[in-house]
Amino acid sequence: MRNQLKLVLPFLIMVIFISCNDMSKKVEDHLNDLTNKANSLDTLINKEIDKVMALDSIIIQESNKVKVLDSLINKSTSRLDSIAKEKIKSLKQ
């Protein structure tokens, strides 16, 4: 019995060691796949963030243009109102 145990025990240890190595390789492969997918996702997210930042910049520029146009319209409206009031006064007299 002891002789059989002496023969079987090293064999079992070797099988367990090989199984662990194989499992370790599989786990490492899965981790590498996950790392690659995470890096790919990170790159995609960074590209989309860059697009959002560019769009935000365009929105700010267009908003500034609208503010300038609004200011010009207000000035023009003021001038037209003033001219109209003067014409109305001159017609009343």
C-alpha cells in the first residue's frame, strides 16, 4: 500500500501542477483580453470626449457670435426708435 502511495502521490502532484499551470495560462489569457478590451474602450471614450469638447467649443463660439449680433440689433433698434420719435415730433409740430 505504501509503495502504491509513493507511486501515485508524485503522479497526483504532477497532475495538479500541470492543471494549475494550464489554469494560470487561461486566467492570464482572459486578463490580457480584458486589458485589451479596456484599453480599446478607453481609446474610444477619449475620442468621444474630444468630440464633445470640440462641439462645446463650437457652441461657445456661436453663443459669443449671437451675443454680438444681439448687441448690434439692440443698438440698431435704439437708433431706429430715436429716429422714429424725432420724425413723429416733427410731424406733430
